Amino acid sequence: MGGPPRSIVGLCEHLAPLVDRLDLCSVDLGPDFGPRVDVDQSLVNLTEVPCRVWKSLRLYIPRGLKSVLKMRLEGADILHSHGLWAPANAVGASAARKAGLRFVISPRGSLAPEALARSAWKKSIFKRLYVNRALRQAACIHALTEREADCIRRFGLTNPIAVVPNGVDILAADAESGRNWRAELGDKKLLVSLGRLHPIKGLDILIEAWRRLADEFPHWLLVLAGPDEGGHLAALEDQVRDANLADRTFFPGGVYGADKASLLAGAEMFVLPSRTEGMSVALLEAMGSGLPVVITESCNFPQIEACGAGLVVDSDAASLAGGMAKMMDASVDRRRRMGAAGAELIADRYSWDSLAREMLGVYRWLVGQSDAPKCVRLD
């Protein structure tokens, strides 16, 4: 669910042509987590294992991953584990140690203070059981942003850190196959937020900001697209009804593929109000689609203001409303210029081809084939 599966598959597919063999070992969490992410199996050797679900703790226990990794790690040079708290990550770290392999861990935002504060009691147990050991023994920790690298250091880790951002494939809208949002939503200007419906995404802040602005901007419609996680949709719908915004707010559910591309193509702007982010794939996709953006500072993407692609505001309703109003008041030409600046940034810095080569440089350094690349922090 969310951005990590897409970014992991994107990295694998662009790394695969550069290496002798690439195996992707995955846990299948089932249909409740949205549609499957397609993998080009002509490039990537994909192995999936099922899981047992421990609902009371929201744990997904992989079945057979240990034996799969034992087989796949024969002849391997590196194991790269994505995520931190899942039992699958513990199995991966253990398998790498037993195989004598160097391994890389991508926490993907899990060590940010805001993320650590959620379910803190459960995470304290996991830290003692396996997370602390895995982190200490990792040959390198992969951070998506400089802020995440700082969070890793504040956690007390001294491992080398490779700062390599997520990449993105530019979404191309297809009028014939994508959902016809205009027919469905009318001629309103679309203000879109895209991502899983979870408290950490700050959608309650966005709805409160929208409550303050809706009367001032009667020709706009807020679209909150994404799959429900943990029943959070019901709370958001209640907040919308209490604010009398039911006719000004639309929940289309999870939106993927051509439907997502056509939604972004028909939008006027994109908003990401997250309380914390590693690096949002949805944000990269929106910018790549040429949308101006308003984000909270907790999204960790200050490059937006540096290149003139949008606004970065504080993580509260008043600040968010102020940024949104400024963007909605802007002329169509100004919003288009901001969107074009964002699209140029994505094309120049966040293409998977260049980022896959950057990550490959990290792997080569770890196995002694090259010097440390510039993206590696040893301080």
C-alpha cells in the first residue's frame, strides 16, 4: 500500500539491466492493500510468499521467506531490505548475516520522530527484538532525503548513510482508457490530494483548511484520493459532514494507473499535508505531471520553493489554508509556470535511470569495487 512498493519496483527494474542478476523477494499482503504492483519479470526475478495476519497487532508474518532467501542469496553480493518494523525485515537481516553478506536497510521515513511516536509501545518491543541489531549491523543505511539522514544520526546510528531519493516514472494521461473525471465531477477546478487515508497524512488538517476556504473559492472541488487504511476514511467523512463540505469534497477511493494519470492531468493543483514523509511518490508524480503543489514542511521537499514549483507551509490548518489560497488566487499562467518548473526538476533529478546508477555505485563501494560515491555520508 502506498508509495514504497512502486518505488522499490521502479528501482529494481532500472537496476536489473546494470547487474548480473536481481531478485525481488516480496510478501503478498492480499487484496485489501490495493491492486498488485506490476513487475517486469523479464528483468526481475520475482518471488512472492504469503503471510499470516495477526490482526490484533496488525502484523503480517511471512510464510516461507526464510527458505526463499536462503536459496536466492546463494551467489549474491548485496541484500537490500526495504522497511524496518515488519517481520519480513527481521528475516531479511538474519538471512544476510547467516550468508555473510553486506546488507543495506532503507527505513523509508520510519526513523523520523513523528513516525517513531506512532505505536511507540509496539516499536519499543520490536527495537529490542530485532530492529536495533539489524540497524547496527547494516553496512549502510539508505536515506531518501538529507532530513532523513539527520533523523538516522539522531537515532544514534553511526553507519554510513547513502542519500538517494525516490525516482518516478512520468504518468501519461490516456483519454481513452482513463476515468472521465470531468463527466463525473463537472466543471469544478480540482484541488487534489493523493495517498493512503491514514492519520499521518494530515488529511484532517487539509479538511479544516478547506473549511476555511470553501466559501471563498466556490468553483473549486477538493478530491481526497487514496485507499482507506485502518478505517480512517469514516473519521474523515464525519469531519467533512460536520463542516458542511459534503458537496465540495470527493472521496474516490484508491486511484491507480490510467485513472490516476487522468486525475492529475485534469487537476489545477496538488496538496500534500502530511505530518511526516520519507519521500512521497505521489508528490513526485504530481510534479512530473506539471501540477503546482502546496506541501507541509514535514514532507521534506524544500526543493519545491527553490525551483519555484510551489509553496512549503507549516503543518497547521491556518498555514495550509494560507498557502492554498495564495495558489488558488494565482493566475492560470502562473500556476502553469510553477507546474512546468516542477516537471523540469523531476525530469532532471528524479529519473530512475540516474538514481539506479547512483544506488549501484553504493553497492559497488560496499563490496570493494569502487570508492565511496558522493551520495554517501560518513560523518
